[in-house]
Amino acid sequence: MRCFRLKGTSTLKFKRMITHKHILCLVIILAAAIRIIYMFEYRFNSPFYDYILLDSEVYDTAARTIASGEWIGAEPFYTAPLYPYLLAVIYKFLSDEHLLVYLFQTVLGFLNLGILYFIGKKAFNKNTGLIAFIIALLYPTFLFYETKLMATTLAVFLSLLVLLWFMKVKNNPKRIYWMIGGVLLGLSLVNRPANLLFLGFILVWIWIGFSVAIKRKLIFTSFLILGFCVSVGPVTLRNYLVSNDFVLVSSQGGITFYQGNNPRAKGLYVSLSEFSGSPLTQGQEEKKLAEKALGRSLKRSEVIRYWSGKGIQFILEDPLRYMKLEVMKVYRFLNNFEYSTEYNLSTEREYIKTLRLLFIPYAFIISFGLYGLLVSRQHWRKLTLLYFFLTANFLVMMLFFVSSRYRLPAVSILIPFAAFGISDMYERLRGKAGLSRFALMILVLLFFLLSVSKIDNAHKFQLGGGHYNLGNHFFDKKEYGQAIKEYKKNLEINPRSLSTLYNLGNTYSMSGRMDEALDTYKEVVKIKSHFKKARLKMARIYEKKGKTTEAIREYRAFLEKQPDNKEAREALQRLQGSMNNLN
């Protein structure tokens, strides 16, 4: 039994055997294994695998259009072009199946863990880098977005790559390195136009973070901008050549700004009543609405200015309301819930066990991240670039609105601070220096409680929305049993959701369960008496059941709201004629 004892010198030798490199290798292997298992499980168990909606559909449609031969196009880019063109290359030359895209993004996600390790190591120390790697590995949102047809994972990769590159340039500021940094920064902008803020902060960093002559700073700035133009210039030039109009990268920014800053805004994405809600037609709709309002034909740059102007008008007309909105955006940013405009992490966790195993929530990251920011402040000169990148990502959401995918680049930069915070707390609790154990625990606990607090029902609508979207997906696939289950899950959370009740009624109807369909439509009308589509459905069911009086009543109620419906008017006349014949 002696060989199994770990006492005295044996314990010391064992500890020396388990080095930092050994632990790093283990977590790298674990990260790879988790992604392999997740990919298999996602392929065979997730209903999201073959389900693309909203922005995913926009990216997919654009990529397939490009791959079909329209590599130049005829209008300025509406969405940032890097990701659609990357998809188009994959579709054209490799495979048009989504699996290859998911695999590519999984590799990027794996690389993101490594970049976070090096950022943590360079900003603090190797142990902080290792803890950052582990936190990112166990935070499920990274993995979740790696298998979505969205630019999120690429945005995180490019943002972290730019940050790490400039951290290295700090120690070796050669001209070519500044130019390469500019190229990388430009690429990140072509994928996510809001990263234009990075350029401003890096220019500030050059002028306050380097103790060199002004001439050297001018050289750094010149080569940075030159590299930036190498990446962004072709996109801007292409936009100008196809439209004779100046659009830096894409033209969606104006309407996105207004979506986040309007009288109905609450810090999250809101659909505007003037629009159909389809992202595929939003570009055309916003242009038509702007042209109608101004009474003339508009270029895309003018459309951007129109919708941006409406957002600015809202801010100037009611600054107090705007300040309240900004406070709400801060709350959304700090909140643990993963707000989404498309896919819902909580919904997918019900299908994917791997996501349930990744147990670190955002509340943990923001709590220790804020703590890490506080206790690392004495190193502020070394950490200036991280502060700038974190601030830039934070300001993106303050300018527009908060969502999980927009927040993820900021989360990435918070993770090294959270890792340092954990390391610092461990060291302080072991010793007697600094804050007391009780005060430390209270501080982080307060951050955590703030993050998990809920001041409205937005999270309920988000949770229910995930089930609603899945219900629609199963309905389209004619899997009516599954669709009914998902709609009912939403109704358990949001019992007065009219669209869910109406779609549930349609699903019952398609399943031949007419009595349940009728009862569901009645619930819709009970909540909203003038819901004309439900009235029409009820009328048809009553007609099929031979309940002429009830059918006539519902057709009349429908025609009061939509008198020009020929089919309903003919049905009403037919039923009234049959009643007259009986009399």
C-alpha cells in the first residue's frame, strides 16, 4: 500500500508532476471532446439543426444568391458582407449543407478559447489565462452560437484576435505590425460594423499609451489607418460603384439605431408596427417608408440618415425618457438572462444534454468580472487596451439594444477579468491582507443578485418565444403533435399570447381536432374580440359542423373588419340563402 500514500515528500513530488502545462493540456482535450460530443448531439437531437429563422435566413439567402453567381450585386450591402461571403465560398466550393458551416464555426470557437488563454496570460499571468480558458469552456452561450447560422462566433474570433494582436504590438510596435493590425481591425468591421468604435479607441490608445515622439505616433496612426483601408476600402468602393452613393460597409445601421431608440424601446429589440416583421424584406420596407415620409426617392445613405434622425429626434424630444431607457439597457447588459432575437438557449437546453453540463451562467462572469475590474485597477496602464475594448463593446449596446449575441464579444473580454477576480479572491481568502472574507463574499454576492434580478416580464416573453418559434418550425414540417407541445409550453409562460393561441388553433385544425381548434379560437376572440382571422376560422368550422346560425354570426363579425373579403361574403350569402330556404 505504500506506493499509494501521498504524504510528505511524496505529496510534494506529486504536486510537481501536475504542472500548469498538464492542466492546460487536459482542458484543451476536454474542450475538444465537448465540442465533438455536442456536434453529434446537435446533429441528431436538436430541432434547430435544420431550422433557420430571421437573421439566419437573411445570411443564408444572401450567401446562396452570391454563390449562384451574383458576387458583385447591384445595391449597397444592407447587412455586413464578410459572413455572407464566407458562407457563399463554403456553399460554392465545398458544400451547401449547414454542417460544414457549423464545423468551421466550432473550430473558430475552439480557437477563441485559446485566444482568451493568451489574453489572460498576457494581461495578468498564466494561471489567470488558464482560469479564463475554463470559464469560457463552461459558459454554454459560446457553444450555442457556434452551431447557428449567424456571424456571432466569427465576430468574437475577430474581436479577440484584434485585441490580442494589439497587446503584442504594444511590446513590438513595428510599422508592418500596425498595418496588419489595421487589416484585422477592418475585417472585424466588415463582419460587424459597430466595431468602428474599436478604431477610435485604438487611435486614442496610440496617443496616450505610448511614450514616444509625436512623429512615431503619427507613423503608427498612418500605418494602422492604411491597413484598415486595405480591408474596408474595397467594400466602400464597391458600394459606391454599384449605387453612386457613399455607404461605408452596410446600410442597416440607421434602422437598427431607431429600433433601439424609440418610444416603445425597453433596451431590447422591438419590432416596429410599420414593418411586416420579416428581416428578408426589412431593407425594402424601410426605404419605402422613408421615401413616403419625405416624398421623394432616396439613396441608401439618405435612408440611413432618415432612420438615425428619427432615433435622435426621440432622444432630443424626451431626454428624461431616453435616460431611463439607457438605465434599462445597462440593466439588460448586467442581467443573467440570455436575451435573444432569434434562437433561445433555454429552449435548446431541453433537447441538448451537453448544454446542460456547461454550468457557468453569465451572472457568474459579470459578478467576478466586475470584481476583477475593481481589484486590478492598480494595473490600469497595462490594462488600458482591455478597458477600451470592453467599453467599445458596451457602448454598442448602449447605442442600439442588448441581445445575447451582441453582448458576447463584451463577455469575452470580461472573462479574463473574471478569471483574475477568482484568482485574487482565492489569494485574499487564504491570507489576511485586504478586505475581509465576509466583505468579499458580500461584494460578489451583490453583483450576482443584481444580475439574476428580474424587474419585468421580458424574460418570460423570451422563454415563450423560443417555444413559439419551435412550434412554428414543427408546424411547417407537419409534425403537429410536437408543434402542439411547443405552443402549450409557451402558453404556460405567456397564457395570453394571441399569436400562439391562434397558431395552436390552426394546428388542432390541421390535425382534424376541430372541437379543440374551435375552443382555442374562442380563447383568442375572448382576449381580442376583433381578431378577424380567428373569427374567419371559427366561421368555417361552424359551417362544416352544420351550425349555420353560429357560422353566419362569425362571418358577419369578420366582414365588419374586412368587408372586401370575397370568399367570406359569398359564404355568408350562401348560408343566409340556405336559412331563407328553410324558412
